[in-house]
Amino acid sequence: MIYRFKEYENKKLLRNHLKMGGANPSGEEINVTSKYFEKAGKPWIGIMGEYHFSRDSRDNWYRELCKMKAGGITIVATYLFWIYHEEIEGEFDFTGDLDIRKFIEDAQRAGLYVIIRIGPWAHGECRNGGFPDWLLQKDYALRDNNDKYMAKARTWYEKIYEQVKGLFYKDGGNIIGIQFENELVDNAPHLLALKKLALEIGYEAPIYTVTGWNSKYGAEIPVDDVVPVFAAYVEAPWSSSKGRLPLSSHYVFDTTRNDSAIGADVIKDEGAASWLLPYENYPYATCELGAGLHSTHHRRVVISGIDAYALSLVKLGCGNNLVGYYMYHGGTNKIGKLTTFNETKASGYPNDYPILNYDFHTAMTSYGEVRDQYRFLNLIHMFINDFGSVLAPMDNVYSDAEVKPDDLQSLRYCMRTDGKRGFVFINHYQRQAKLEDLCDVVIDTGSVVFPSIDVKGDISFFMPFNFETPAGNLEYATAQPLCKALDTYFFAEIDGIEPIFKFDDGQVFRDKSFTKGGIRFVTLSTEEALYARKLGEKLYIGDHCDIYEENGQIMSVEPGSFKYKVYTQSGFEEAEVVKEFQNAKLEMTEVKEPFKPKYLDELNLVSERKIKWRKLVADSPEGFVDIDYVGDVAQIYADKKMVADEFYIGKRLRIPAKLIYGKESYLAFSELKDDCYIESKSEDVSS
């Protein structure tokens, strides 16, 4: 069957219409047009990963940022939670794990830009959305332009500025953006007042953002002063439902930027309004693509690698020109002097979240391991980082027939093109559903007809057409472009599809490695591509390990010895790093209650529950231990201090052995009742 597209429309490009942009001391500029961002005069797609410095140890920051860089991230975004820094009114703390300046400097060492999300209100599943308790006791409205609140906001902004002064892009630093507030949907004057306040204090960055989603019409924002950034999550743990939700719309190609489901727990829909966000003024930008999700007590979900990858690929095909993930790196909440810092129903919010755990089940765990999301998403990231300047100006063109999420028979496809060249995007994946296999699929872009392919199984991919290379114009390739290294173009094989390369001079290549005009083309297997990392200008492939570069040294996320290969002018060369390592062994013994748990309320959420105990003994501090249990809430205590917790999601609880090694350690877990939705239970978990 032949699949065609709607007519291409070259959308109008606006410049200099927003109060944005700026240069660094060397003269390099970052600017914002209506269709894309620009860096150094070229279209640019940033890849942004959320990582909260205050939810990790300062000793880990640089290493974890290096891992993010290896995963293709170019910008790290981070919240500043007011309650973390001024839990007691007038007592500010930016030391230790709250040292935002060191975090930004570590990011610059790792080669990353930074966007700071300075609130004052943040959300982020933090207590009071990040507001200190004392602020809620004031006799004036919050998130409002009244003088008393704005005076407090000024103090908060000034204290942050004291920490980050001199680190902005204009200073030669790496802060390129500032987000004001979060999920404020109906108060454009307040958002503008916050920006003006920041500028008065001395903040200055090329990009200013606010969240753009709302229940229907997009947030009301100061249209010339900020870029609205959007989100997409494939599930909704904040939903009150305890059953399976309808199929996600984020796996069909739809250029609607506003996800009305996000923030539905804290945003109130006031009904019809005259406001409509002028989307055409801004590049499509995201800050919260759900590479993971944080489970609530009543609704527990697990996001897979293909869940996140297909989501990001679909949004890229729909025109996304700032690829932002929330979260990209998990974390651990701090406990304050007065209260815990997690969002709970007891603190006036609709959901209960764990006291410590903010792992988010995302690309990088709270403890620095990586999941499949990390590997899958990097297939997209490597392409963007090498070819983003080509893709960014291209407009989205729909397929000639609309496809709904519950249509499991039709091909889901679109393209991005400039009218001559482009990329065809195909998503054959729908979370929690099985799409029918499609045979003899022929894509006709209007200028190029691809050879017949079969689209089978859970796959999501894109293919180039009229792709300019030094070897000539590549009319089409039935493989996914990955990156460039030296004089070689790398592609990733698409499962079930033969890689065919046709140039407009008529030459056709079916080899996984060939040379044309002095330029080499190499197609990696899916497995090779998942472990491929572009570090600097070199391409590395780990031997079933996730490598990264730290302080000029090649490292592996996985401990112990590892092997990899690096691409050189003469091809791939193998290397091995030998390190002694013996993972800790865990002994777990059933015991009676050794002491009253400090956070008993968390174990008895919703109703009183039976609590079981296990004594935990790790024989070394090396590596990780997997704790096998079935329950509702689990807490790990080491010398009577809670060091980890979670809501059971059907998988083993995995923690660093060093958390419990050499300490009197216990697992406390409460009985699981039929009062929550658990999406899936891992087969390897015993009861």
C-alpha cells in the first residue's frame, strides 16, 4: 500500500519579535525565532534533561552530569525549591547539597548548559510546591503581584542571584535560560512581574520560559517576554482512577502542544475563555517529556525504554525543537528540620508520594545507574546533536489520513521537510496495546518513493530522504541516521527492515558498510547502536556496558572491568579496562519488630496495615543489593535512620550496598491491600 502526505506548507518564520537572545563574551549568540532556536547563527535543537541538585549528593554531581552528557543531553534543567533553602524564615542555606553554584560549575565542566527553574512556586512533587510552610501562614495572597508577596519573592530571587552571579551566558558561563514559576495558567501580569523583578536584580539569559500547558487553551502568558514550554506524559499517576486509563494520544502524530491532562490535579479548569495562546509565535519546545513517571500511592506505573523512546520520536516528528525530559535523572528527597519535603495529602495536595524516593523510574536512577530509556533516547540525541541544524527549520507534514490512538490497524506516520528534503517518521508502538503488523508499506513523500518495507513488532523509527552528504545526495535510506564521526556517516538498523541506500546518481548499496566518494557509510545493529556513545568527536561502542567520559578518562556506569571499541580512521579498535570488583551479597532474615519506625504514617497510608520486618546484612559496600518483597510501602533503616523507601511497583527494591553495610539495617514493609493500581508486577519477584 502506498502512503502519502498532506500538502506541504512553508510556515512563516518570525525573527526579533520576542524579548530574547544574547551573546557570550566571544560573540556567539543564542536567539529564538518562531520556529526554532539558534546558536552561533545556525538552527539548534537543545536536549534538556531534568536533574535536581538538591535531591542528590554534591559528591555525585559531576560524575552524574558526565553520564548525562554521554547520553546526549546538552542542557541540564534544575529546580530551586524554596523550602529546601529557607525552611525557617530568614535562615538561608546554599551549602553542601544545596550549593547551586557548585552544581552549575560542575555542569560547565561536564560540557552542559543550564536552565534554572527559580519559581518561586515550583511543584516538582515537593511539599507545598516548594513554598516554605511559614510562607503559607502569611496574611496575603501567594503567586500574586501584591507588594508583600513580591517583597518575599524579591528576597528569594536575590538570594539565588548571589549564588549564580557571573555564571550566565553573557559572562562566559553556562546558564542560558531561566524559567519563572510553574503551571501558572491564568496570571500573565504576575509572570511578567517576576521576569521584570529578575532583570532588576541582575539576571540575564538568552532564553526565558514558562510552562505553557492548561486544561484547554494554553496558559495565559506575557506573549513577547517568554517562550512557553510543554509536556507529554504517557500515563497519569495523579489521576484519581485506580484502573487502566484510555490509550495515550502521545503515540499518534498530532502537533497539538498542549496536554490538558498535565497538572489536572492542581490546575482548575475555569471553562471557556477568550484567551488562546499564540502558538505560531514560538518554536515547539518541551520541558517535560516523561522519560519516567513518579508513582503515587494509589497509582503505580512503570515506564519502559520503548515507552519513552516512541514518545520522544513522535514529538520530534511533530516539530519539537527543544527536547526536554522530566525527569532524566532520579533523586532522593531531603528531610527538613521541621517536616519531610515530599508532597502528601496531609500537606494539602491531592496525592501521596514517598518521603525519600524520587527515582521517577526514569533514564537514570536515583543512584546513578541507567535504564533502557537512557539507551533508546540516545539514538535520537546523537542524531539531533549532529544533524539538528538540518532538522530544526523543517516543518511537520501530516499523513493523508488521521489516526486515533485506538486505531491499531493504520500506519502512524508523518514527515518533517523543507519542501525538498526531510525525514519520514513512523511509530509502530502504542503503550498497553498491540498494533497490527503492516506489510508492503511504500512511503511516497511527493518527491521520493521509498522501497517497500514491512513494519512489524514494537518499533519506532525515522528515515531520511534527499539527505545531503559529501558523497552526494542520498535519495533515501531505509535505516535511521545516527551520527557522524571522522569522515563516516553512521546509521542504525531498523528491526525487520533491510538497510538500502540509494543515491540520486542511481547507485544503490545494500551493504552494512560501504564507501562512496571517499565517504564511508556504516550501519550499526540495534544492539550496537544502543551502546553507542558520541564523546567529543569520537564514537565509542560499549560491550554491553554504558560508557562515559569523566575527567578525560573513559569510564563505565557498570562497576568492574569493561570492554569497548572506538572508531578511528582505520575502523573500530577494541580496548579493555580492568578493574577489580566483587558485588556485595545480601543476607535477609525475618525478624520481629526491632523498634518503632519513625515514619509509621507512611507505612499505614490510607489504612492501618500489618508490618513485616527483615534484617539486612551486606557483606561489602560494593555495588548494589536487590531486596525481594511484596508489600505496599517499604522503608529501609540503617542504625534507625531511614535511608530509602518506595511504594511497591512489582519489582525488587534496588539500593547501593553502602547504604546498609556495617550498620544495623532493617527492611520494614506494610501489607499490600486492594486499594491501589499497580500497572505490572515483575515475574522475577517472589512473595
